[in-house]
Amino acid sequence: MSVQRCFNSPIAQVGDEREVVQKKTFTKWVNSQLSKTGKPPVENLFSDLCDGRRLLELLEGLSGHELVRLERGFSRVHSLNNVNRALQILQKNNVELVNIGAADIVDGNHKLILGLIWSIIVHWQVKDVMKDVMEGLQQTNSEKILLSWVRQNTRQYPQVNVVNFSSSWNDGLAFNALIHSHRPELFDWASVEKKTSAIDRLEHAFNKAEQHMGIDRLLDPEDVAVPHPDKKSVLMYVTSLFQVLPQIISMESIKEVETLPRATASGAARMTTEEHYQIQTQQRFSQQITVSVAQGRVQSPSSQPRYKSYAYTQAAYVKSPEQKRRRCTDQFLSPGHEELQRGLSPLPPGSTSLESYQAALEEVLTWLLSAEDGLQGQPPISDNVEEVKEQFHTHEGYMVELTTHQGSVGRVLRAGAALLGERNLSEDEDSEVREQMNLLNARWEHLRVASMERQTRLHEARIKRMGAQPMGPDLEDVKHQVEEHKLLQEDLELEQVRVNSLTHMVVVVDETSGDSATAALESKLQ
């Protein structure tokens, strides 16, 4: 395979891979539901739903009663009518649909068909299965409840620390621990620990769940044993486990998830979000987490290309987790802000290769797509003060995730810059690398800005909702409200730390305009 072919459209490739996994997983789920009513399976999710017939059959099985008569014809008009009826049924059942029209389904729009099926899964698989538990706990966030349940039931397994529905599951241990915690007679945990392959551990868990719990194999091990498995697919499967296993969840577990704790293998005390963030910041200090740059090239009298790389950021850095409520001091995350302001050199020549750059790029893009899905999947800001508070803390965790991954974005950009600096690429390869770096930078910038905009809206909404609450009526209520406002202020200060860490992350420099452009940029970073 040529180097050029290795470069072809990595962003599209990552998106295509996610689409392939979702198509496979969602098709299995749809067929699982159709089989319950004796309906034949779909073979191609994108084409078999186009006339609306299979879609209506699916909804009929999920709702438990006959819905509407199908259009007899097979023209486009008949297909549009069938799909419109299906969409109307979904709307009547309060299924959230965003920018999905009948024509999109009839025309076979892959992304929107997957979005439609996911909305159906969330309503009938996730929310419906968890409805009673959520009502009993007076909670509205099904994902938080599910994560609380998982953590509560895997607490006794020191090798397992589930903090999300993606990377926490890729080694197979979490699936096995969840099954073993309820059905220890099915297998010896030590035998799972001895397995060296994530594929083998995942295969083991899926086999046990299918054979002894009747759970369909909605996931394939090879699709999960990747750095960032598809969140929707994992969430769907874990919900299937939740459906057949005891559904006991303590309020302590829910509060634990709200503060995004991490448990160490030695059983150390659980940490708050702030402490967790501080520890991660310290661990990455020596790695220059924010050295995130992209370079341009300009011909100089030395006949050697000259590169400059820039990074400028602020983030919280405190000395120990015991300083729980100490106001965080903004600092630069590198060995001296003077060096950052001068500009950092790219990686040394020969320190990276096309293959390693490509692998790192695709891994970062996989995470980036997952992060974009996570942001898009956050619900509209609520009018209820308690729900807004919950949304605020959910987004706080999301911001923490962004800050912990920004260094990976920077490392890919530096690796690309090093390749350009060596001048060993062909003209096409050089152009391709530059385009990849620009696209990665643009995607990160869009995600960064969008996440901060939502954070701002949540700030405003939370303050507005709390301000609209009447005072009193008695002294105890007033004291409680004062305390709530103090906690709000502390939350806002801590959240500002996340904003600071994302304020200036990636700067792409095209030095084709010479030293004037460099000087102008450097002046902005002063």
C-alpha cells in the first residue's frame, strides 16, 4: 500500500467506521425486536426502512398493538406516507426527533436513519427499561442512573473503574465484572483476569450473557476492543444487562457519579471532581499537556524550512487533593511560560513516522467524534432549577474530559509538523498532511467553542432559575437558599477552571507571510 493511500481521508474513515459499527449494532437490535412478533429480519438497515413498512412493523411490536394500515403501493409517495405515519407515532409517544423528515428516510440518509433508530432505542430500550427505577429515585438522567448502577455493582473489582460508556469497557473486564457480581456461579473471576486478550474477555462476557441470561449478542468483540468504542452501542448493551439483573441503586452511588470520582486499586478514598481534576493535571504536567501546535513553512535564506510552534493555555494546578476548596491559581502547563510565549520547536527530525502519525491521528479523531456526539446528545437546558443543576454537573464532567484529551490533539499536530519539517514527503503527501492538520484543528476548535458556549448558557440558566425562586417562607428555608447560592458560587469558580484550560488551546500558524505574521501572532500571545 502506498503512503498516499494510507493518508486518504482519515476523518471520513473514522466516521465511516463508527457508522459501520452503529449500523451493525442497531440492525441486531431491530431484528431482535422484530423476531418477538414473528416478523422477518432486515438485511440492510439503510435500504430496508426506506418504504416505511419495516419501520411501522417495528413500532407496532414495540407499542404492543396494531397502529395503522400500510400504504398498498410502492411509489415514493406511498413510502413518504408510511414514513410520515411512523414519525407521527413517534411524536405521539414523546420520542425526541431532531431534524429528521420523511424524505430523509426514504432517500436513505445514513446518518439520519441511524439517528432515528437511536431515538427509538433510547425511548423503548433505555428510558422504558429504566422508567420505574428513575421515578423511584426521582432522577431524570438515565445515563447517570445506569452508570451509578454499574459502579455500585463492580465496586468490589479493583481492576474495574467505569467512568463512561466508551473506553471504560474496551478491555472486557467491566462486562465480566457486572455479570459475575450477580451470577458468580457462572465462572471463576480469576480465569477472566488471566485472559490476556481483550477480545477473549469480551467474547467470554457476551457468551455468558447470551447463554445464561438470554441477552442477544448485539456487540461484536472486535468493535469494542478499540480505544474508544461506540458509546451508543455500549450503552444499549449495558441497558440489556440492566433489564435482566437486579436493579438496586443507592443514592450514595448516584452522588458518587455526580462528582465523577475515581477509585484506586488500593482502595483509596474516593475523590471529588476538583480533586480528580487536580490529580490528572499534575500527572500530565511533566508531559507538557498543552504543547499543542500546528506549523506552517516559509523559505528562508538558509534554504531550510523554518517552523514555529505555539501553545498558550491556562489551567488549574494545585499541589495536593487535600486542598479541596482552595481557590485554584491559573498557571501555564509547561516548564515556563516564557518558553511558550517564545514558541516551541517541533519534534526532533526522525522522531515520528507516517505510520505512527496516521495511527495517532485516527485515534484522536475517533475520540473527537465521540466527544462531538456527547455534546450533541446533551438535552436542551431545562426550566427546572434542579434539572439545570444536574445538567450543569453533567457538562462539568464533559469539560473535564476535554481538558484531559487536549494534549493528544496537540501531540498529533506536533507529529504532523515534524513530518512537514523533515521535507521527505512528496508534494501530494505534504498537502495531505497540512489538510489533515487544519481539519483536526478546526474540529477541535469547533468542539471547544461549542462546549464553552453551552457552559455559559448553563451558568446563566442556573443563576436565572435560582434567582426566580421566592425567598422563604421561614428562616430555615432562607438559610437553605443562602447555602445553595454559596454552593453555586463555588461551582462557578471550579467550572471557570475548566474554561481557563480551554481558553487558548490550538493555534495554527501559516508562515507564508513571513516574519510579520509570526510577530503578529506572538504579540497576541504576550
